[in-house]
Amino acid sequence: MRLGLALGYWGRGPDPRHVPLAQEAERLGYHSVWTAESWGSDVFTPLTWIAAQTSTIRLGTAVAQMAARSPTTTAMHALTLDHLSGGRVMLGLGLSGPQVVEGWYGRPFPKSPLTATKEYVDVVRQVLRRQAPVELDGRFHSHPYRGPDGTGLGKALKPITHPLRAELPILLGAEGPKNIAQTTRIADGWLPLYWSPNRPEVYEASLAEAPEGFLVAPMAQVRVCDDVTEGLLPVKTMLGFYIGGMGHAARNFHADLMARMGYEEQARRIQRLFLEGRREEAVLAVPDAFADEISLVGPRERIAERLESWRKGPVTDLLALAPDRESLRVLAELNA
């Protein structure tokens, strides 16, 4: 199992720890470093900044939001950074949800998310392979555009720049069972948001047809500390925000996922509390058991014991949300 460092997206401003942590991860032998975006900092600029100050560590987006850019624009970002970094890019894509897509990006959330995702990946692949001008008679991502409000003058094009790698790895941040199953057919890997090594049955059917070499790269908060309860608070804070606030009461993919993992009653309570403005209560309502099974928190010996269960399953890459150098170092030593 390879290790990656997940840095997430910025909060109020740039995090001065990100570049030093990426450099430390590279020194410790981590395979990859990953950035994210939501509705603030973008995913590619910080990754480019990190690329310029590292030399070997792979550079991943977890995830670049599909609504933020047309698929050709995303492919341009990826092929450009891949050249500048010497072939280190891993392109993680995610659809996000209606609240963000329509509220922030000002675009309709696709009525057929699976079709929209498949078309998006198809176009990105065509750009990177550069075998012919990009053409797709699609429902969401037609190239050239032939909609009723167009001029009809669009021309099929292929990139001027020759991509460094035609088969640059593409991973998808899918959550629903059908979306995960499709991911095994159209992508090189999957970026689970929550992964519990104790519940393989949650994803077993969806991953049944995954090809050899398919990447499974979940994120997990990693924190070396003496007090497990205190160490789980940042995990619970993250869960409270995603399950309670990252979606509408009637459509929240994160809450639905928690429900499928055996915590339906608790997920709905967290949602209700968060939407009522009782955010601290929502965080405290996150069960310690759920926060614990999707993270690696506690003393070194406890993390070592729990790490074994992560290695036994289909996980190929563990992407550690590790806020400090000690946690990075301990994880590297335990995984050696």
C-alpha cells in the first residue's frame, strides 16, 4: 500500500504548512501529494506551486470539480502541469453536488450524473491521447457544440501541445454504488471519500469488476496523539460539516453514504442539527465509532494495529490528511 499526503483546500487563506509538508512527504518516500477545491482556492494552482518545489512525488487532484471547467479545459491544465512536472500528474475528478454546482458554479446539476461523468472522462481522454480532433455527440459535453443557441460554426480540434503521457491516470471521486461501478469501467482509479476497512461489504459489489491495477485511494485523517477522543475531534468536525452542510436536506450524497455505512439515524440527526444552525451539536452528534473507523488516530501502537486492516483490503493508496510532520513520519515508518 502506497502513501499519499492529502492537503485539501485552503480555508481563509493559504496554509504556510502545505509546501513544507509536501517536501517532508517526498523525503519520507510518500508516493503522492493531493490538493482539492470547493468554493475558494482552486485545485491546480497550489499543486503547481508544490510541483515547482519538489522533484519526485506524484501530484494529484482530489478532486478537480467537473462543474468548474469544461473537460477540454481540465485536460489542458493536466497536460500542462504534467509537462512542467516531468510526468507526475494524477487527475482526480469529481462531480460535486447540486448545492455547489448550481449555487457556486451557476450551472445546472446534470439530471443523469453517470452520463455526464462518462462524457467528461471521454473528452479528457481524447485530448490526452491526441489521436484525432475531439468529437463527441453527447448529451452534456458535445464537441463541437451543436446546441440551438450556438452559431453552428464550431470546429473539431485537437490540442496544439502534444501531451507528455497519453494515458495520464484519471481517478474519480464517486460515492453512489452505480457511480463507483462505472468508475471501474471508465477510469484508472477511485477516490473514496470515506473508507472503512471494517465494512468491505459496502463497496464489494461495486468493485467486483475492477480491472487489475485499478487504484483505490481513500483519504483518512491521520493523527498521532495520546488521547483518542481528543484526536477524533477534527474528524468529527469534518464529518459534521460534510454530512450536515455539504448538500441539501433532500439531497446530500455524503449523508447518504454515511447511512449506507450503517449510521442512517445518526446521519439524519447531524443533517437536521446543522441545518437548524446548531453546528456544535451536529459535530458532537457524529458517533466516535464512525469517525474512528474511517481514520487512523491515537498512539503509535494503536495506529500500527489498525493499519493492518487497511492493508488487507483493496486499498492501493492511503491518502493521509496529516497535519503535522510527526504523524507523517510515524505513518511512513509503520507502512515500511
